[in-house]
Amino acid sequence: MTSAFQSIGNSLGDIVASRAGSVSAPGGGTAGGGKFAFDPDELEAITKDWLALAMEYRESAADGRRLIIRGPGREDASDGQALAAMQSWGTYVESLQQKRDYSMEQARKCASALAAYRGTDQDSILRLLSPAGAAPTAGGI
């Protein structure tokens, strides 16, 4: 996951005020701040990074659902510890799902801007940019 975060951060590091042939990013120019824009290739790369990150979270959450924690003994205290550990793990898996949803929403925002620039629909952009075999649908990854 770190590589996807770094890639997104690197992509954002080259933000400029305006450039010919650039696409305004969602939320640009809000609350008295400046505007920023990406050229279509940069926005495509950012969208791919968000999609890859969403897939990594999805895979981690799926792997996390397979975990079963058993207490070390056959007494109530062991069962209680195992239950607490499973609840904690469940919260962790839920946080992975929330992060996946957030990453997918960011990818959708970027794809929407790119689709508007290219005159096509957002779902087509997402399908084109998704990692192999992981094309998102309206319901998400």
C-alpha cells in the first residue's frame, strides 16, 4: 500500500496554477484557496493509483475475514480474550473497507474530471484504468 500512497503523493507534487490542456481537479478553488490543474496524463495516473490502492484495501479486507482467534485455554477468560481479539480484528477489517471506499470515491472523482475533459462517461474511464480483472461497477470494487 505504501507504494500507491507514494505514487499519489508524487503525482500531487507537480501541481501548477494552470496549464494549457489541463483538467481541473475536483474541489479546486474552494474556500478562498487557489486553483490547481492536472494535464490528462497526470489525472489518469492519479486515478490508476487510487484504483490500485482501493484494490489493495479490498484484498487486505478479504484476507482479514478469514482470521479466527481462539483462546489459549478452555475457561471463560480465554473465551473472553478471544472474543475481544476478534472484535478488535473486525474493527480493523471494517476500517480497511472504509479506506477502500474512500480510495474508490477519490478514483471516481478523478475519473469524472477526466471523463468530462475527454467527453466520455466515468464508468468507461474507470474500467479502462482499473487493474486487470478488477474493473469496478456502479457498486464499486
